[in-house]
Amino acid sequence: EAAEFASGHLGANIDRIVRSSTKPCLVTPQTFTPIERLLVAYDGSPTGKRVLNFLVDSAEGFKDIGIHLLMVAKSNATKSQELAKAQHQLQQAGFNLTVSQLTGDPEKVIAHYIDKHQINLLLMGAYGHNRIRHLVIGSTTVQLLRSIQEVPVLLLR
């Protein structure tokens, strides 16, 4: 509730809750917008694969929604094979997909993609790295939550 008041601190409570939860966590803005387009931020990690499995297991709830599958790499090193497997898994579940692979800083590229494609819900794995890396480098999850405060984010651990 206090996110607008203290957006610089956004993440401390969410961090504790999501890291300790075995269930998906939904972080939402105060205003509701109907969900028409869902972005799956996929990185090929074990958590990313859990995100895909969650989506497939919940397929009935997402059938009428446009699904975007996005993989972002920090360099030109590609994970095309991982993205192709994810695309195949979601298509087998009956989803009609828009698939993209982009290069750049993940939190900036994802935030830009959300704005450009008018995404209404972001589905992603949370905190894929350990706490030491989080303290030294920061967290893509927290950075995204800070930069896209108007879009709900469904986080899976």
C-alpha cells in the first residue's frame, strides 16, 4: 500500500515474502486493468521452467489472453534452443504466442517491451540468484517491480 510513498524501498517486504513463499505471489497496483496481454519473461533457468509449467497447468485461465514469450540476454550470446523448447511447450498446451528474443539489460528491455506492447500482466521467476549476488549486483526482480509499478507481476520462486 505504501509503494507510491516509498518506491525507493519497494522490494524489502516483497523480497522476504516471495523468498519464503512456496506459492506464486501477485504484486498489483492499486488500480485494476483487465488482463488482455500476458508477458512471460523467460531465461531458461529452473525457475523459468517452473513458470512455464505453472502457465501450462493453468492454461484454461489464460486461453483468451495474448501470450508474449520474451527472452532477454545481456550479450549476443543466444539461448535460442532454450527459447524454442519453451515456445514448443506453450504451443503444445494450446497457446497462441508472440515470441521474441532481445539483447540488453533485462530489467530495461522487459520494461520497454511492456510499454511498447501494452502488456497487462508480467509472469516471471523471482530471485533466481543467491542473496550474496543480490546484495552485490542487485535484483532484476526488484528493479522490474520498481520500474513497472502500473502493471501487475505474478512471481514464482
